[in-house]
Amino acid sequence: EPEVTQTPSHQVTQMGQEVILRCVPISNHLYFYWYRQILGQKVEFLVSFYNNEISEKSEIFDDQFSVERPDGSNFTLKIRSTKLEDSAMYFCASGTEAQHNEQFFGPGTRLTVL
Amino acid sequence: QKEVEQNSGPLSVPEGAIASLNCTYSDRGSQSFFWYRQYSGKSPELIMSIYSNGDKEDGRFTAQLNKASQYVSLLIRDSQPSDSATYLCAVNMFTGNQFYFGTGTSLTVIP
């Protein structure tokens, strides 16, 4: 069964450093998403992406964040200058349509900012 | 304010019983509703989606939607210990491509 994959599973970085989190969505999906979940808290929407551009973003997704689909398979989230409060699990998800969109989540990348 | 509210629990039910999980949402224009299961340390796993008022059944799971009351629920029949997890309600608010999750309800099924 096709699944969303994410790399790395765990990323440790120093405050102020740039990180890139990578995702390979399910191959026939057209909508891509990033979420984060701080330990013990709820899953928070960051951004949705369709047709090579951002379609929605939350207040969390500020200028420090960017997303890119550099080729036909990868979908990346970049955090330019990490802060301690960026420490969280980051989930990528993909789906086939916009409104009634069943999203399938990857296993997540745990980001630890020291 | 865009809100999805769930009772955090914990909710405990004996094996074989029905577990009932509830969710309310703030945006009356919301169109799509989802239930996810999340085991500790794992990613959310889609259980069911529902878009129209009424009930939708899939195996042991039944989702119920009442848009007038802005309420969606999940019933788990014949609960099993493997159902022990946190259940997340998610809502696609407005007509855009932005999804909001509740804080989740922790369910424990006691053998």
C-alpha cells in the first residue's frame, strides 16, 4: 500500500541553524500539507500546497518557513533560523482533492532545537 | 476564532463496550470532518471521513454529523484493547484547504 515517507526521522540542530525536512507524498496525490505537533499538544496546520504554490497557510507559517516541491516526488519544509520553540514533531500529509480531502500522514520528523 | 473542541479524557471503557467520542467545531460553514487515531509517538491514522448530516458506518466505527449543532461524533462498537489510543477530530473550515485538529480524546479499553 502506498504511503507518505519522511526523512530524517529525527533531526537535532542548534538554535539559529537552517533545517530542511523532506517528504515524499503518495505518488498520485496532488495536495500536500505540513503540520507540527509540539509534545503533548494538538496537531497544528502549517501550510497546504497545490499546483506548485501555497494554497493556505496558518499564522504559525511566518517568514522563517518555506516549502518547495523541487522535483516530481519530494516536498520540503525549510526553517531558516530555528528557535527553541520550533522543537516539535513535523508531519507531512498528502491527499487527492481539496475540500473533501482525506489526508494521509507520514511518520513524522522529530525536530529538536538546542 | 477557529476552534475544534474535544473532551481530553481519559475515557475508559471495558472490552466489548461502545466507546463514544465527541467533537464540536466553531465554523458553521465547515464542510468536511475527519476522525484520526494516534498511538503514542506515532502519526495520525485516518479512520473515517464524513461530509453529510447523519450516520456513516465502516465496520466497528460509526461517524455521526449534525451540522446544525456543529457536532460530530465517533462510536466504536465492540471496543478492543488495540483501540486504546488518542482520537483526533479534524475539520476543514471555510472552503479553503486548511484543516484544524482538536486536542484529542484519550481512550483506554480495559481487557
